[in-house]
Amino acid sequence: VLKWFNGENRHGHSAPFPEDIPDLLCSQLGRGAKVLDPFAGSLTTASVCHSHGQSCLSIELHESYCELGLKKIAH
């Protein structure tokens, strides 16, 4: 995953992963399915679920990652 550009972490999260990973799961589930993500990080799974018409219960310990994810979803 490319997150560093000229020494700057452009993603804001220390371990982001591509949307292709949760997309593989979400593409196998029906519209309206519910997904539990107990280590939500920057809410990549929640974002992908939303695009598939699914809901996601996201749990994350670090408030800064939650804020980062909410900004990402808002855009």
C-alpha cells in the first residue's frame, strides 16, 4: 500500500490496506447485509460496505483513527 509521499504519511494511518480486501467480502454478501469490524482502523471496511448498500458496525480503540475514517467517508 502506497501511503508515503516524500516522507509524509498521506493516509494518516500506520497500517492501511486496499479496499479490494473488504470488497472481496462485501461482493459475496447481499444488499442490506451487516458486517462487524472489531478492528476498524480508518474505516476502510465501513466505507466499502456503504458502497455495497450494507451496514458495518465498526469498533476502534483509537479516536484519531475514527476521526480519520469519518473524514474519509464524508468525502
